[in-house]
Amino acid sequence: MERIIAIDPGTSYTGFLSYTGKVKLETLEVDKKLVSIGKLSAMVDKILSKIKQGDFIVMEDYGFGGRFFNVQVPELVGILKYKLYKLKKVKLMMIAPNTVKKLITGSGRATKAQVKKSVDLLSKENNVSFNTTHEADSYAIFSVFLKFYSGNLDEKTMKALTGRITEF
């Protein structure tokens, strides 16, 4: 299996997980003084510096609305997709936030607290610990990928996630 990368994209902090038989978690952070395109550019550069050709990248897509919506996250995701297309030979699977919530908690409308509780249980089962919520979120995305990869999902969800894979 190729190296798996799970990304919870954020403009100030990004949860980043790499897996090659063992989970490695980190939180990527940009200088708090940066704003607008400077902040986006710095985060894109940090993420891309961790990506290798042949990686299978699983990234949470952006959701519109909600209490925590930040208009720059869709911009960040768009720039990342473009850069991955131009620079790397990778596979990319985009997963909607409500899909992550549903597959981790059982409800696509789960709160952050409910997701955290479910991720904490999963991490204890697998002896994984987090330093930040961003790392926990990247682990949730990775856990959804593992369910997909093992075929441990209903046929409709398998088909929908398969349709969200792009090879660059």
C-alpha cells in the first residue's frame, strides 16, 4: 500500500497524518502575523513539503455554512488541489465533513464534542494520542479512509467515496 496522508485543512493550523504501517501525527502551523494570501501560501507550502509522489491523500473537503465556516478554507483547498495537480503524481480522495461525522459517530450532524468523543475511543483502541484537535480530526479522516479501504462500508457509501478519488 502506498503512503497514506490524511489532511484536515485549516488556514492557521492543519492536522496532518502520515501512515506507512505506523501513524505519525503533526499539526502544521503558519506565522500568526501572516494574513490573506500570505497565510494561504505559507500553509500550502508547508503541506506540499510533506507530500511525496505516489502518496494517497485523503483530505476533508470544505463545508459551507455552520458556526465555524471560514471562507479561506475553500480557497486553501482549491489551491491545494491545483498544486497537487500541477506538481505531484498522487491520488486524492476528498471527503465531505458530514460524511466524516456520519462514519465516525453515526450522525452526519454530530457536534465537535461528539466527534471528539468517538475519535478518542478509536485512538485508545489503536494506541494513538493527539497533541491538538487538528491531529484528532486528521485521525478521524484517516479512520474513514480505513473503513473505505477495507470495504467496511455500505455499497452506496463505497460508490460515493470511490467517485471522490482523483489521480493526478
